[in-house]
Amino acid sequence: MAQRIDVKDLNIYYGDFLAVEDVSMTIEPRSVTAFIGPSGCGKSTFIRTLNRMHEVIPGARVEGTVAMEGVDLYGDEVDPVAVRRQVGMVFQRPNPFPTMSIKENVLAGVKLNNKRISKSDADALVESSLRGANLWNEVKDRLDRPGSGLSGGQQQRLCIARAIAVKPQVLLMDEPCSALDPISTLAIEDLIAELKNDYTIVIVTHNMQQAARVSDRTAFFNIAGTGMPGKLIEMGDTATMFSSPTQQATEDYISGRFG
Amino acid sequence: MTTTAPPPAAPPAARRRRRRTTSDTGLSRVFRWLSTGAGALILLVLAAVAIFLLIEAWPAISAGGDELSARVSWFPEDANLVTFVGPLVFGTLLAAALALAIATPLAVGIALFISHYAPRRLASALGYVVDLLAAIPSVVYGLWGALTFAPLVYPVWDWLASTLGWFPLFAGPASQPPRVMLTVAVVLAAMILPIITAVCREVFLQTPRLHEEAALALGATRWEMVRTAVLPFARSGIVSASMLGLGRALGETMAVLMILSPGTLYSFAVLQAGQQQTIAANIAAQYPEAPPLGVSTLIATGLALFVITMAVNMAARAIVARRKDFSGAN
């Protein structure tokens, strides 16, 4: 079910402001692609264009194409709601629905997508999704308690369970560990390594060690200065990017000599 | 003033049993006393109202039904205070409940439109209009209801009575002129609509962006996003907003007085005149010509209204608190 994404000549705008300029890249199926780069370079903006969440912000728009298995996600007849059902997303801060129990949170997306689901199917899906997110053993005795009562790391894994419960083709993660402690971070990274067997995963991270640990391919974004558009500097296998990048800017950034 | 109090005041404070975690001196102390005082004042006012009502109502409460009907011209024969207040309480609750049933869904709809559907410029214009509606005095609503709305609405009420007459609420024939409970309920609904809408709008706008995006990213349509993220988050706010509206509807006097043709029956027939009366409108209608014991009787009905309002508010709070774990406040 994992699918390949081809981005071609993508310009991303907030109103008249060009935020990210001319990105072209290929995201391989069943692999982890990491986006790294300094704050404000547009990597979070870019990842949100892959499931059309960018346009949720008033005035935001894109030019260019994002094709999933050859189908342009920005085609005229494509429904953004349908796109988001195929491309799941995990956000920077854990955001389980506070008014729902753990179980209801996992089922939230499924209930939207095909309203009716039998109780036994629902229970099975809750268990498989929570197992998939490595959370089952911690919460199996309190599935009816509110999701907001969990720790930050558990909440984030609950969000991952919620995202994979709808069986998306692609899973986008926008700095999923930035609000978590090292142990929770490790749990999420282990999870990413398992999930890539089934999903195409794209992760934005500020943590270069994390990018090196979890990803197969890495893309480096940079920005020339305030008010300038962010750009994709280079993209390649993670091992190559961290050992012998072709661009000076990449090497400066990953070795901490940024500027 | 406490700000100029000399330092020796400190040692006794230190001996207090409750441990103080912040230093509380100077302005901070002034503010603490101000806020404590404000909090105490509201309790005092509430207690004073309750005591006033009790004392003033006592002659009527302690007098028997015979004495009341002998000395108060409009007090019905063969009645006592309870049988007198009963229909008024019923009428008050009926008017408020109908008004709330009409206004709440409408207000939630308007508030959702303003907060999540309308283009920004239209939304702020609509917001102003709603706030303006709240500023219209109730006597104007009453005039409008009696002179403009009631004549216009008769054909609708007549149609309701003839098609849905089997339903007790709409039992016919519809009275002409329609100085009936349903007309009152609609006017009351228009009066409480702005406050409910304004509060709901604020609550809807407070929905965390994070939760809205969570729903959208799962593939929710706009309405599904509202249903999964906005409405559950706003539930307690909607209840609070309705309670504000209900409080106003329960106590509304002028509009009811000017529109409703009163009666003292336990009747659900909201299309017929001369069936119900509300406590507040009854007080306003009878007060000017009431003898001392009559005033006392009216104040006893006011006491009943006071108790109802408190009970309704406490019930609403209990409903909100029942799902506190899921409110998102933890």
C-alpha cells in the first residue's frame, strides 16, 4: 500500500509571499525520507503540501505538481479530503481529541471514512492499530479513559495509531519527537523503523542524529535570509548526505558550522 | 491601608496553617483583598436577595388560602399559595423551554457560520449585527412582537393547528389575534439569540487549531471537522451559553406582558390564548393595584422564580461536570 511521490517544480505561497521555491524530488515507497534544515526554511510548509494541509491556511496556495503514483494531487478533479485519507499526518505536538477516549481516538478517522463498522471489527482495529503504534500494552486496560490523560510520548503514539488506523498510503510526520523526552523519542524511532515496512514515511526533524538514525534518504532545505524563499539544496541517500554531501551548505549545516 | 501596614504584621501570618508559596505583600496583597472582596460581595448580594424575598413573602406563605382569597381580589377562590404558584411556574418553564428550544440550535448554527464557514469580512459584519441585537431593550421586542410579529404570524399558527393539531403542543384552534405562548416563545427566542450566539461564537473560535488540523488530516470534511473537533470541545460552552439565555428567558417581563393573553392552566396548548402566564409578567401585571398581602403573594412567586433559576443553573453545571475528564482541561 505504500506509494511513490513525485514532486515537480513546486512553488509554495502564503498569499503573495513565496515561502518555498522550486522543489523537485522523488519520495520512494517503503522508505523513510527525512527533511532537515534550519527553522523557517520551509520544510514543515513543504511537508504539508504533500497531503494538501497547506491550503487549510487562508490565502495559502501552491504551483506545480505533486504526483502520487502518477496522479497529480492538485489536479482539478481531486478532492483534498480524499487526499488526506490516503496521506496520514502526525503533528509536532501530540493532538489526540481531548473529548474522546483512547479507543474513540483510534477510531476517529475510520468513523469519518466509512461510517459503519461492526463492534468486533472496531475492537480488532483498535488493537491492531495500537499494537502497530507500540502502545497496546500500556493502554489496553484503559481504552475508555480520555486520551489526554496519557503522557506526551504515549499521546504521540496514540496519534500515530489514529493515523495508521485508516490505512493510509503515506505517513507524514512533522517533527514528531520535538516535544518528547529521549525515551519516548526512542520509542517513536523504533516504531518508524517498523512502519516503513508498510508505509512511505516522510519525517521533518531538527535533530540530525535522528535523521541519520531513522531515514533512508535525506533532503536538506535552506533559506538565504529572512523574507527569502526556502529551497531544496540537495537530496540523497542518508549515508552519503551525512558523510560526503555535494553542497558546501549541507556540509556546514550537518557539521554544525552553519552560517 | 494594608499597603502601609508596618512589617510586624508578618509573624502572625507566618504562623498560619496553610503554607503560602508566594510572597504576598504590597500591591499583591491589595489585589488579593480586592478579589476576595468581590467574590464575597456576590455571595452577600445573593444572600440578601434570598433573605429579602423570604421576609417579604412570609405573610403570604403563612396565611391560609382562605385569607388570601378574602383579602386579595385577584386571588382565586378555593386556592392556596401552592396551587396559585403552580401554573405560573409551569407557564414560566414552558415559555423559557420553548424559547430555548428555538434559539439554541439557531444560535449554534449562526455561531458556527460566523466562526467556521463565513468569509472573514462577512463574519465580522455578522458578529456586529448579532451584538447589536443584544442591545435592543426588551420593551421594543415586546412592541414588535405584539404589533408587528403577531398579526403576521397568524396564518402560520393556523396552519400548524390544522395540520399538526393532533400533537398536544399545537392543539387548535389557533387564537386570533395570536396573543399566545408560541408567539411569546418566538419573541423570547429572538431576545436570547444574541447572547447565546455571541458566547458560542467565542467558544468555537477557541477550538485549538491543533485539534481542527488533526481532524482535517484524517480526511474530515468541513462538517466532520466541526463535529469531531469543534462541537465536542465547545459542549460545555454551549451549555453555559444556553443557561445565560435561559436566565434571561425565565425572567423576561415586558415582552411576555405585552404579547401574552394570560391564563392559569397547566396547558400545553401554545396556540390558544388565555392558557398560561409567567411569573415575571404576572408580577408586573398585578403589582400596581395589589394590597399589601397581594404584594407579599407576588413576592412569593418571585421567590419561586429565584429557586427555579438556581435549580436550572445547578443542573446545567452538573451536566457539564459529568464528563469533566473528557473536557480537555486536564
